[in-house]
Amino acid sequence: MVLYIIGLGLGDEKDVTIKGFEAIKKSSKIYLEAYTSLLGGSTSIEALEKFYEKKIIIADREMVESGCEEMLKESTENDVSFLVVGDPFGATTHTDLVIRAKELSIPVKVIHNASIMNAIGCCGLQLYSYGQTISMVFFTETTKPDSWYDRVKINRVNGMHTLCLLDIKVKEQSIENMCRGRLIYEPPRFMTVNQCIEQLLEIEEIRKEKVYDQDTLCIGLSRVGQDDQQIISGTMKELLDVDFGAPLHSFIICGDMHFIEKEYFETFRVKKN
Ligand SMILES: C[S@@+](CC[C@H](N)C(=O)[O-])C[C@H]1O[C@@H](n2cnc3c(N)ncnc32)[C@H](O)[C@@H]1O
């Protein structure tokens, strides 16, 4: 029997490929990885279930990171589909799951789809000219992780663009609820372009290595691949107050731009009052 790992793309329930759809149809159980990305705003689990005519089981972080025992056991007897928004190996790599399945001699078939890692090409910067992608996590009162700053520095020194993927917090417990063992979860949070810029500038202020500043050119994107996607370019200062609307958001710190990249950049330039 086969464990299908299927990318759903970035839009809605209809972005699944025909191959993916066929695999879902013949699977006895369908799991949806629901903590590293999000389909289009109005795409609910119910919409997926209606379109695929199948019941969907939510695979949260706990389940995936604790080994997916039940799902793998099921795959030894029947075809099972594990759905991932975007591409299964785009940004979040589900390699642990593949290794576990291989250890149990379960055949795995991966069905790819669009990922933010390639759809980001819609802003006109050449995919070949990006350096390392960074993940920007929410700062807290006590922690401000900044290891990404060194990677942005390398990218900037080498004239490369930096894609910043922004934090998603779902099914998080408050410290108090965790300590008391209460399974009460905080509302989901998705980092905005504005929060990302604030954190970037805060760390530049602390590190002072002149990696970028508020006049650095950048691009904010939201809901890429969906009908209401937004792409807005400008300086960090200019984008700080722009409302990019509903999640998900991504951010790019531009490196050196070819003249065609510059021309394209200007077509998305923030409107000044
Ligand atoms: C772990 S990554 C995405 C992994 C996903 N499997 C993929 O291939 O696209 C999640 C982050 O990518 C970015 N992202 C994903 N989809 C997006 C979209 N449609 N528009 C803008 N940003 C997106 C957001 O910053 C989000 O927090």
C-alpha cells in the first residue's frame, strides 16, 4: 500500500493536481498538515471535504512530530494521503515522515505542487538571484532570536535577494495553561509584513552592522496564488504602514537588481499620498 504525500498548491481546494486528486480519491484515510501553511482565506476543511468527497483528519504539529504512528500503521494496509499546503518539500520539508515510512518499508509517492518558494517569482525578482531564505519568528518580551541577521548580511554583501518567511502560530498554549496542563489554545497568529519590518529594524538598531536600513528597497506580498493576492514594493519605511490584509504574508529584502527587475519593481511601487 502507498503513502501519498500530496502538495495542495497555494490557492484553494481546486489547486490540487489531477494526480493528487486521483490519489486522494483512492485513499482510505486523508490527513491534512495544518500548522505550517494556510490555503486561501475562505477555504475551510469543509470545502476540501466537499470537493474531494472525503473526510479529512487534521494532522497537527504534535501528531506529525511525534511520528504519525497511526497514519503509518494505516499505510501498511491501505493507501493513505497526507496533504500539505504548497509543496510537501517547499520550505517545510517533511523528510522525517519519509524516513519513518522507509524504515517501515512503506512505499511513498510524492505529488508536487506550487510552493511559496517558486511562486515568489511573481514579484519579478529572478529566483536565481536569491540567497538564503530566512524564517522570521515572533519576538516575545524575553526572546528576540536574530540568527537570521547574519544570513541576511551574507546575502546583502553578495548582492542577493532575501526571502523572509513569516511566523505562524497555531495551537499554541499560554505558559500558564501549559504549566497547569490545560489543553486550551491561544487564537492563531500570522506574522504580517509590518511586524516583520519592525523586527528587522529593531535588530539592525541593536546589531548596528549596517546590513540594511529603513531606506532599503523591499517587497511585501500577501496571499500569493489567490484571487486577491497583493504585491507592493517600496522602502522598508514606506511599507511599514501598508495594510497587506489577510494572511499569509511574505517579505523580500531586495539585493542588487538587474534593470528589468527594477522596471518590474516599479510597477508594484507603493502609492505615495
Ligand atoms: C513553511 S512556509 C510554506 C511551506 C509550504 N509547504 C509551501 O511550499 O509553500 C510558510 C510561510 O510561507 C509563506 N507563505 C506560504 N504561502 C504563502 C502565500 N500564499 N502568500 C504569501 N506567503 C506565503 C508565509 O510567510 C508562511 O508563513
